[in-house]
Amino acid sequence: MSLYADIIVDITAKNLDKTFQYIVPVQMESEIKEGMQVDIPFGSSNKVINGYVISLKDTPDFDVSRLKNIIRINHEKTYVYSELIMLAAWMKDNYGSSMAAALKTVLPVKRHMEVKKDRYLFLNISEKEALDLLSQYENKHYTARARLLKYIISNSGTKEKTALKEASVTKSNVNDLLKREVIKESSKPDYRNPVKNQENSKYSIILSDEQKNIADDIINDEENKKAYLIHGITGSGKTEIYMEIIADGIKNGKQSILLIPEIGLTYQNVKRFYERFGNKVTVINSRLSAGEKSDQFLRAEKGEVDLVIGPRSALFTPFSNLGYIIIDEEHDGAYKSEITPRYHAVNTAIQRALMCNAKVVLGSATPSLESYNNALKGEYKLYKLNKRMNNGKLPTVHIVDMREEFNRGNRSIISEKLKALMKDRLNKHQQIMLFINRRGYESFVSCRSCGEVIKCPHCDVALSEHNGKKMVCHYCGYETKSITKCPTCGSKYIGGFKAGTQKIEKLVANDFPEAKIMRMDADTTKRKGSHERIVESFSKGEADILIGTQMIVKGHDFKNVTLVGILAADLSLYSPDFRGNERTFSLITQAVGRAGRSSDDGEAVIQTYSPDNYSIVNAASCNYEGFYDEEIAFRKLMDYPPFTHMLMIIINSRNEMDALLTGDLIKGTITSLIGKDALVLGPASPLVGKIKDVYKKVIYVRTIKYDTLKDIRKGIDDFLAKNRMPKDVGIVYDFDPLTY
Ligand code: ADP
Ligand code: ZN
Ligand code: ZN
């Protein structure tokens, strides 16, 4: 039997979906594996180039006489890129994208970047060793070398140019010290490490027995679970467990990736890691340029760092001996990509870990239904942390029924209970956070008489009112003047219905003229660094009240906050998808968790029009299991995930009829493929049926088995390839979608 290999030749070329088939010579058959790098003769000149084996087959797709042989396997090549390329192949198959899109995701920046202009010089040995060496140089009258070393000892991280000038030495002196590995160079000053020279600082926290047991169990476990899920309330000590695991990895020559939702990637959160791991850590976030990101990846590849902290995309850090992938706040929606391939970081992490024998650790106070279900089924190992560290107590939670409030005549957005508590905290000079589930001084403009909602003519979404002067579309930016009369019925009771953060700020300022108020939402955090500035300023006590959207509830540890108000708990409840309850439970739990992280009188007020809803009741009592039981029963009854898998197929076109027609054809294809084994809905117009004049139609498919969805996707692709479709139509696949 012979073997044939499909090979990708140039991972930076445009046409990445094209593979070339080669014969695997008999002597290589036993050792060749997918992902390996090989040398092959290419083109008519048979120039030897290298490529990566994407798949192996027993039968050739072409006439064998026209196929060439693989020359050799490049065993000595680092396999990390092979690993990432195979991960891309898995993503292509699992999330229904092209290989090109998958490779772009996994290898996000061109690796062969332009050579840097400046280089920066760092001390590469300890300060003590350097001082010893310096006196040797001085004794031997290596004066230039000594001047340079002396300069770098006190200016490690300096620009080469500056060093040349200040120490009055030549480039050859620099190269000499580089060659001796006394100093090292980098293309960037090390500004990403805000805590310098901490490497040797003693780390003072000693894990509790509970924490230690969990860390040890994960480190030593040999059951090969897909993942380890730490379910622990906020402040229960999960992060310290992560650090213990990472430290163990480092001790054993293994690297770690820690994923944090982008919004939680703040200096405050990352500082603890710098303090413990010093220069071994690097952080990737969206504020870094592509070049800076690529630098960090290169540092990881070269082994200069052992820990990369970052959002979803940090999952593809090219570590060659990856030990752990830790995903904090694993339930967060930010772990699902919104661009093709629409991968989920948790599942993709599990796949990467499988390929390199790493372990996946998930942590959350409110695990996703899917993850918790997997843990209960035994696919993940489950650990629980039920207490806050340092005897921190959970806040006392009050649920306020806003319907009663309204009937009593309080038309304000702030209930009497919350108002009274706010007064109390302001008197005590403690801080308050007010959370609202949306952004800006903006709201839907609707008519109270007839219910008409004013929408964008291009996007089919409600316009938002800004400052009572104009109405704006948040998708395409369309603007129009505010109106005073309903265009449908002529009523003058038309306007914004619900308050945003800016309006709340005004109301609160009115009620508490003495209080200093800060606001954090998409509008106040547009500029680089403004998010951090607000966080820092508020934690320094520069304001009494922080008003904000989702941003304020995630991950910040404000020590002096003893009161949290959740102003409109229902807003996420009625989003038109089955995850509304889960989202609400998670948001409220997190918001409540912000109160009293280090003191005893933490209180939270949940204002709601549905005080009996189980998401709200269980969030108030911090009862995850209670919530889970109710929610899982609902999912089971309705055949929703995790009992089924879903595929969302989005059909885009500037021509609505073309989109609909293609949708109908695709639906027909699905039905002929699988008969009654799947539930197929649509094609329908989604919530936002038109964006920038492109129409969207959506088909939902639900099946028990994920693989059935993959087959459906292949079937549709085959159908589309064989039949002529309207030119302008685009298809997007979203497996197990989180948004609608
Ligand atoms: P989580 O990640 O679950 O929110 P953290 O690990 O951040 O919890 O811990 C909450 C707080 O308790 C932090 O300030 C942390 O430094 C502290 N802490 C955690 N574990 C210990 C410990 N074993 N001893 C002392 N303090 C601890
Ligand atoms: Zn009207
Ligand atoms: Zn629009």
C-alpha cells in the first residue's frame, strides 16, 4: 500500500487552499505524520522547497505517474508551526472555513517582518555577575568594553544608539558583548513589563489547603481529562491556583498561555503576574500593533518568555513546549470569534492541548452551561471553591420590584432602597458602583402612544438618540435630526424610553450634588488608555460613584466599593435568544461580586421588573447550581444546547431576493442530505436584517451530533461549487453560535 500526502507549500502565499499531492516514499511511511515539514521538488525546475503535510491518504487524487516523491522529512525543524498548522486544519474542518482563513487566524501576522531599525540592549546576566565582569575588564584595561558594560548595567533596555553615544564606544564593542552573551538585544524597549526587576521578589502568598489540593491534582492528574474546570465565586482564590500551576510548568520547562477576556486585561489584573514571574511574562492585547504582537510571539518562540497573557488570539502563541492553557472567565462570550473561522477558544484550546499534551484549565464563577454540563458528564474534572479568601463575605443582596416602585409613584430610575443605601455609603466615604446594561446617553426612540420605533433606513435597527439633538445608527453611522412628533400617529409623546449611563449620571448628580461621579462606557473609553485611567482613578478613590456598562463589572477589584446597584437587570433577559437567562445570571453574579470584596458590609441592589425570574433570584443568592438546574431543564425541554448542536448559516447579499433564493436552495440541500435528522429553521431575517445595505438571511440547523453539522456544511459547499449561484452572495458558517 502506498501513501500520498497533501502538502501546503507556502504558508504566506495568497492561495492557501491549494495543496499539492506527493508520493510518500516507502522508507518514510512509518515515520511521516500530518503537520510535519518536508522538502519537496517543486514546479518544472524541481526547485527544492519546504512544505507542510496537511493530510495523508491511501489513494491518490491524481494520476500517480504525474506525482513526485517527497525528498525528506525535516525532523530538526521546530514543530510548533506544524502544530499550529494542524490546528488550523482542524479549525477549517470543525468551523467550516477555508484553510486560508484558518491559517490567517492561527498565524495572524507575517512572520518575516521587516528588520527593525532600532535595537535595544539589555543586561543578560545578573547584576552581580556583571559587576564582577566589569572589574575584570577594568583590570585588563578593556576600557571601551568596560565603559559599555558599565553603561548597560545602569541602563538596561537602552537604545543602542544612545549607548554608543553615552559610552562612546563603537558597534563592534556592542557586537562583542552580544556574542559573549553578556548583553542581549531586542527590537523593542521592554515597556510591556511595568514592574521592572521583580524577578527575584519573594512571593508571599501561601496557598490554602483547598487551593493547594486543586493545583496539585491538576498538575499530577494522569486521567487525561479534556479540561479541568474550577468553579469558584469571585475572590475565592482561582487566580492564585493558576499561578501555582504556571510556576510548576516553568519549573519543568513548560510554558503557559493564560486567556483573559480583553476587557479584563488591565494593568491591575496583570500586575500580579508580573510581580510573581517578572520578565518571564508578556501580555498581548488589542492595543498592541501587529508588529508588537508578532514580537511577543517571536519572544515566545525563542523561549524568552514562559507565560503569555492575552485575549482569545493568544491561544496561538507559538510555544514549543506548551504545558498549560488556562482560560479565566471561561463563560465569557469574547472567547467566541466573530470572524471566520468562528472558533470557540475553549474547544480550540482543548484541541491544541491534545496535540501537544498540554492541560486545559477553565475557571469561572458562572461556568457556561456547556462547560458545567461537560463537567457533570465527566468529560471535564470539576473543582469547587465556595468561600472567599481572607474571610471575605458575600454581599447582602436586595431585589427591588420596580413595578411596585412605579405604582407607589416613584418614577425615577433609582429605587428608594438604592437611594437610601447610596446616601449611607456616601456618608461613610465608601464607594458605589451603578451598573446598567447598555451604553451612552442614548436609547431607542419610540412612541408611547402607538409603539412606533424609529429605525435606520439602511440597517433595520433602532436609532439611538444623542443629547436630544440627533439620532444615530450604531451599525452604519447614519444620522438624522431628532423628531418631536411621531411620524406614524402624530403623538408628541415620542422619545428615548430607557436611560443610558449618561442620563443616569445626570440623575445621580441631581440627587447627590456633593458626590464625585465617574462614568465608564464605550463613549468614555474610546481613547487609548482611557479605560485604565478610569479604573486607576476610581480605585484611588478619586470618585465616589462609578456608573457604567458591562465594562465595570468584569474583573476589577475595587477595595472600597461596598455598594453595587444593578439598575435594569431585565435588559439582557429579553434578548431574543435562548441564552438570555444565562447571560443575565452571569452578569448579575459578576456585578454583585464587585461589592465588598474586602469588607463586611457589602450590599447589592438588583432593580427588576421580573423579581421572580430564576436567573435573578439565583444570582441574588449566589446559587449557581440552583440556576443550572432550572436552566438545564429548560434547555432539555426545548432541545437547545447543550442537548443539541446548532449551525447558523448566514447568507449575505445586496439583493434581498438573491439572498432568499440561495437560502431556499441551501435549505433544500440540507433536507435532502439528512432528511428528518435535523431541525431546520429559516431562511429568515435576523434581528438586524440589513447592514450597510447588505441583506442577511439566516438558517438555523439543530442536530444531536456535531459531526452531522460538519457533514451538512460539506454538503452545502459541494452544492455551491457545482451550481451557479448569484454572484454577489456570501455564506458564513457559525457553529454553536453565541450571538444572533
Ligand atoms: P479569584 O481569581 O477567584 O477572583 P483571587 O485568586 O484573585 O481569586 O483571590 C482573591 C484575593 O484573595 C486576592 O487578593 C488574592 O491575593 C487573595 N488570596 C488568594 N489566595 C490567597 C491565599 N492563599 N492567602 C492569602 N491571600 C490569598
Ligand atoms: Zn406614534
Ligand atoms: Zn444603519
